[in-house]
Amino acid sequence: MTESQNSSSTRLPFPPVTRSHILHCSYHHWHPKYVYSGYVVKHQILRDARYRSITPKARLIPLTAPFLAYLRSDGIILPPDPSSSTIDLSSTDTDSGIFSSTSTPNTSDAEDSDAEDADPSTQWPEIHAKITFIIHELGGNIIPKLNWSAPKDATWINATNSMECISANDVYLLLKSSDFVTHDLEQVFDDCVPLSPSPNNDDGDNAEAKEAEIPYHLILRKTIPALVPSLEFRCFVRKRTLLCITQRDLNHYDFLPNLVPTLRPLIERFFTENLKTTFEDEDFVFDVYIPPPHRRVWLMDINPWAPRTDPLLFSWMEILEMAPPSVPGLYSSGSSRLASISQRGGSDDVDEAEGSESDGLDEEDEVEEDIFTPEFRLVNRDDPEAYAFNTPRYSAHKMPKDVVDAGGGGEAGLREFMGRWREVVREQEREDEV
């Protein structure tokens, strides 16, 4: 077998991923917009405004070119921290490292530090003010993300070791330290099929350039108190059929299997009533959260139907071979198969409460409905995923061990580490000049 044949045989049978599909999954596209003008909220009524009632409270801020340039720039320079005005400037430890541009440099280094310590927020004062206002409006604690990704891989640099932010500088620190956010800024259209010019006009390049102008937004979501990660689930939809469901937190929980008969019909009903006919694309992935007492489902995010989306406890090949009954074999190079009836990690019985509403269906329809039940996959006690705590998630995106160790000491540890690092860099610059 040649190399090209081998590559072809192992390639996942995905449909072409279009730029429009990626844009449809952008938070700003499917979530109702709250456009901030000064401190006045203007609610724009959109056709997708129905999603507002099923998502946690959030605010969206359109981002300007100067702010995007700041996110893309090297290094981490933060605006002055208002609380730093109370710090005793006579202290010998005035190097605030990455945490603030209010540090007082040594006289000998003042000229070298002028540009470095400049307040970056002077280029986008309105955004800085809006972030501060929204944090206060949403209770003083928020979680940030861009259009598609949250900075989950950068929690190591936050003093709380989480994505929770209580100040604008916390937001900037997470965004600028995240590879996921960088992907949103630089590679969001990777692996997408190029736009083709219309047969009647040769304007394909212009159309592609226009679509490439992404309306970036900063999303600030109110922190959910006492969020239970074990009750977050990822759901896969193809041809507007809910194929399968997986837990997102890759640890074993003894109580989850007993909840499957309750959770599965809740998610199915939520999908049917809110997403099945309203989302633009037929294939997509959505995340939900079902807090105790397990009566309400919250929509957390919508993700592309693409290899970049983590299938978690499934493999993408498994999902692609699950063909909805109406379109057997869709996307699959071989024979199709239905979702497994033996729900891994859950009950083998289909919840009969849903079936009680199908009295008007004939027997053949009822059988088909029972056969195609979304597989609900959980981490079993003996699964390798049950020991995921041995290999922390996003570890490939973390910084060297010295930085991680410094982060364990909170803000003081990071200040000390960055002070030492800056001295090393300055010493190296002096040696280079000689």
C-alpha cells in the first residue's frame, strides 16, 4: 500500500468543514447580543434570541483592532492595577512583573523600561472600562472566552487556578496566556474548504476576504456558583438527530449511572424543543449542564462538527459510523451502525416516560424510536479515563516547571519569578551589546 493510499484509508470521513459552519458556532452568532455603549445596555432582538433563556447570564463586547493587536502581541503587559496605589513605593520589592505596569523601575533601568511599562489599555480605554463595569454588574466574578474558546489551558497562571476572574487584569492574563485563544485568533479557519467563486461571477477571492473579517467578541459569563463538573455533558448531532452523549469531566462518579434514566430524556427533550430546528446547520456539537435537582438543562456552548472538537469518551470514527435511521451510511466508507442500545455506564432500559407520549404512533414507528436511542457514555470505574488525575488535562499547553511552581505560590510567587526572569533577560541584553 502506498503512503497516499494509507493516508486515505485512515482519514476520517468528515463532510467538508465550511467557514460558514465555523462562524455559526461562534458564541456571538447564536447567542443574543448585549451591545455596550458607555454604561447603557441595548438589547438587540435577534432571530436566535430564544437561546438567551437557556444559557447562563453573559455579556458580549465587540473587540477593536487595537485590542486584538494587544492579544496577539508577545509578552504580557497589564494595565495599572488601581489597588496598587495603596502600595508603599518605598518598598525594595517594587517589581510587579507581569501583574501591573505601575512598578517603579530602578533609576538605571528607567529608560529601558519606559516602553515596556506603558499602559496598554490607553489604546482601548472603552473596552477596559466595559470589562470592569460588567464584572461588577455580574456579581464581581466572571469567566471569559472569545468567540469559540475559553482559556482553560491557562488556569495555571491565575491566582485561583481556575478561569474565574474578579478584575480586568485577570481577564487579560488568561487570554494572553492561552493557546486556545491564540487558535481562535490565528487558526480558526484551518482545515476549512476554500470558498469557490460563483459560476456567474468571478468574485470568490473578495467573498473569502469579506468572510475572513471575523467579528471578534469577548464573552464574559457570570460564574455559576458551586458548578458540578460531573454534570456537564457533550452531545453530538447529525442530520438534526441526537446521536450520542458523553460526560465531559473524565473521572468516574459512582452516582452518575443511576442518573442516566433521568438525564437522557431531559437532554433529548431539551434538544428537540430548543435546538433541533433552530440552529442553522444540521450537524453540530453542543455542551449542556444539568445541576441538581436535575430539572433544568443549560446550554453552555455550541461546537463545530469537525475533528478539532474533542469527542471525549468516543472516537470520531465511532460517531461518524452512527448513522441516523433516515440516512444510513452517511459519511461512512463502510456499513453503518446504529447507536448502541447497551448504554455504556448507564441503564440498558429506555426511559418509558417518554414513550408514554407516543400512543398515537403505530407499532412500527414505536419500534424504530426505541431502537435509535442516543448512547450515553460515562467513565466506568475500571476505565483508563477514571484515572485521568494522573495526567492533568491541557498539560501540553502549560509552561515550564519553574513557572508552574511559581504559580503555586500565588501572586507573590509569580512576582518573584518574573522579577528574576527580567533580570536574566536584561543581563543577557547587556552581554549582547558588549
